Amino acid sequence: MKAATLRGMLLAGLLWGLSAACIGAEGDAAQNGPKTAIAPKIGDLMTVVDKATSDGTAGKEWSTPVKLVVVFTGLALLPSLMVMMTSFTRIVTVLSFARKALGTQTIPPNIAIMGLALFLTLFTMMPTFSLINETSLQPYLTDAIDFGTATAKAGDAMKGFMLRQCRQADVALFVQMAKLEAPANAEELGLHIVIPAFIISEFRTAFEIGCLLFIPFLVIDLVISSVLLSAGMMMLPPVMISLPFKLILFILVDGWGLLAKSLSLGFN
């Protein structure tokens, strides 16, 4: 259902933008007469007309319908971008591992885990978002740069963040699969290389942290199982006895605070 909704929003945004462009072109043709009426082309609408003239002055900028299509498309893809290009993937995976290691089933509930992961993501991504605001958004709002330059600068800021978290082996893997020559600077790589490398790097890091989280709770489970087995209480579930001890241990070491601190400092 979510995938269908996402595709519907994207298609609706594209159709709305194209229809608005066509209506605007017809209105201009009606005012200027039949001699100046030119049928709009879809290829012209989706290409950038921001080219420098021979004397160095700036040319035309993206038309308003094209900008609206890009904005609506970005809003439709925002949840996916939030997961793929930020620290959200690592944080929510580690928090899920922590809940699984505690053995508390659905406590904390999924909405609480997602909420904590979201706000920790905003906290860890704030330097990158501030950089995007300073170098891309504010200059564009003040007409200092055009729309294409603003999006390029925002993409470079996100690429810099992802490259700092990527392992070189993961980046080299996708460069090899794409059959590209290794560039002298990783900043020259495209987002189609950096994003998947960043995702699998985040998965690896999250699973490493999850394994470390499981070790102390696994020891508690083993000790409780051994005690129950030696006492002859084989029918009593060890999880029922070990759960209070795991909760006490997690509270005494301030587990949530340690997780939040470790996850936040891991992106510095």
C-alpha cells in the first residue's frame, strides 16, 4: 500500500506540473497570436535551460512548473531519503537490537523506537543540515544562486556526510561493480555509488554494535538456565527469570543514555 501511494503521489505531481506548463503555454499563445504559438515539448520542460551566454550573463532559470515537479517529487521520496542518506538506518537498527537483546518483545513500542531514532537522527544530522542551509537554501532564497546550483550544493553536502561514514572497501566494491576507474578523490563519485555503499556500511556498523549488545544479556541467560537446570526446574522458562535481571542491569548502567551517547558520537 505504501509503495502504491508513493507511486501515485509521484505520478500525480508529474502530471500536474506538465499540465500546468501546457496551460501556461496555451495562454501565452492566445495573447501573442497564432504566429507565436509554440507547442511545449516534454523534453524541454525536463531539461535545464540555465546556460551561460557568450558575454557571461546568466541565462534562463528552471520554469516554475518544473520546480514544482521537483519539489513534489522530493516530498514523495522524503521518507526513503531519510532512511537511505542519513544516520536513521544505523540508529533504528541498534535500538531494535537493544530491545531484542532485552527480550521485552514490544516494549518500548515501535512508535517509541521510531520517534527516538528520528530525533537522534535530527540531532546527529544538524551540522550537515546547517551546512545545506548556509550554502544552498539561503543563497537560493536570496537569488544569489540558481535552482540547479542549489540542488548541486545540497547533494555535495550530503555526499560528504555519507563518505565520512562509508568504509573504503564498500565504496571500492560499488566502483568495481560499476566498472569505473577509481577516482583520485572520492568526492568525484556519483550518488549512485555513494548511497548504496553508505547503506551497507551502516548495516555492518549497526550489526557490530548489536552483537556487542547481546553479549552481556546472553551471559545472564546462560547463568539463569544453568541455575534452573541444576535445581531441577526444567519446566520453568529461563526467560521469565532472566528478564528482571536484564532490566536491572540495563537500568543500573543507564543503558538508554549510553546508547544515545554512543550513537551520537559515532557520527562526529
